[in-house]
Amino acid sequence: MPKLYDQVDALKKPGWLKIRLHRTPQYAEVRHIVDKHALHTICSSGRCPNQAECWSRRTATFLILGDICTRGCRFCATQTGRPSAPDPEEPLRVAESVRLMKLRYVVVTSVTRDDLPDGGAAHWARTVEAIRKENPDAAIELLIPDLDARPDLLDVVVASQPDVVGHNIETVERLTPAVRSRARYRTSLETLRYLSAQGAATKSGLMVGLGETDDEVIETLADLYRAGVRIVTLGQYLRPTLEHYPVAAYVAPEKFEWYREKALEMGFAYCASAPMVRSSYRAHEALESLKAPRG
């Protein structure tokens, strides 16, 4: 079993990567419910550094369609292999979990299921519908695979009417072949472009510290904006194990703020950009920004 972090990398990590816990009575309540009912969230299984803060804000992220991915991206610690068949009861369980946790904002993500004829699109739609029926006041954000940018599959997801649909571009175009498995930069852009054209509120995110240049980050942001994306996140890449893609640089908070300013200048409605930002960080704020009138 590989070690979680390289000893050399650990010594080089700067102080701004230290996790600051935000444990509140609300967090404690959600933690108790999760433990008591053995609920599954990517917040815990993915060891997200923002878990305490998000749970305190009644936001959590669920992983559906199993925990084995058909792709093997070099930045991701998710197990790769042959997944089991989707659990038909999972949408109802997720909906009940949302109710028990009293979530106001729920994010749903999944592994990539290239083994399924529809990539899991129908399962995604059933999950949204089940959450909405059981929790009519909760906002729902999806973080979906690219679904090969197939309009027929993306239409199924959009028809379930989530509040936000996200798909992460992950990295700049030059590094995509080395970092992502099977996924293509232009396919991700086409997925986002199609979702936006159907009227969905779209969101994407990318990691930095993989060896990209500032110009490449700005060009990626421009590509996302041209594809109709209006919510974007940027965070520091951290190497999960010694088998994964190495960290090329730890990006300073000041540079993240510069990226954020550039994104807002382009016209993005919301940009979360900081070393510990992850896809669903303060996701509720992003949705509120779309509803707010622009000055």
C-alpha cells in the first residue's frame, strides 16, 4: 500500500497549506448524523480539507455510481478497475441522507462509468429527482464526467433540472494528456459548451501546481468563459500517493488572488481561488452570485 504523501514533498509544503478547522455546533450535528447512519460522503472518503467548514454551512458532497472508476487519471486517488452495476436504491438513499443531514446545498459527484451504455446519465437524473422530491428546498449541484460530450446523454442530466451542473477541465490543454486518462481537453470544453447552450448554470475547476504557466491558466479560463461557464474554481494540486503525478510547484496565495481577479475581469460571475479550494468549496455562494444582479 503506497504512502499517502512523499516525505520530501511534506517538508517542502509551505505554511499556507495548513488546514484551519471550522468546527461549529452545526458541524458537530452533521458529523453525528453521518456517523450514526453510516452515510457516505466524498467529504470524508476524499479527506477534503474543507469538510468542517462546508458541513458547518450545511453543504456536503455525495459520491454515486460506486467507488471504482473506469479511468485512471494520474492526479486522482480513486481506484481504477471494473465497477459493479449501479445500485438502483442509491438515489433514494442519497435523498434520505440529505434529509437526515438537513442540508441546504447538496453536491453530487461520481466516478466515470465508461462501461455503461449511457455513462450513468439516467442514474444521475434519478438521483436529482429523488433528492428534489425528498428535499424540495435544497439546492442541487452536480459534478459530472464528460459523458463523451454526447448531447443525448447530457440532455438526460439537464432534464432533471439541477441548479448547477459542473464538469472539471482539471488542467491546461498542454498537460491534459499527461495528467488525465482518456479525457480530452476539447471534449470537456464541448461538454460544458453544450450544457450552457441548454440553459444550465455551468461550473468548472482546475488545479494548478502541475507545471502550467500563467499564460496557460489565463487561456484555460478564457476557453471556459467562451464555453459559457460562469462559475470557476482554482486550487493547489496535492499529490495523493507516490504513484501519482508529482507536484511541480506550490502556488502562493497572492497568485491565486491574481487568478481570481483575472477571472472576474473576464466576466465570470464567481471565482473561488485559493490553495485549499476544491470543486464544491462554498458552492452555495456561487449559486447566489448567479442570481444577484450585476453592477
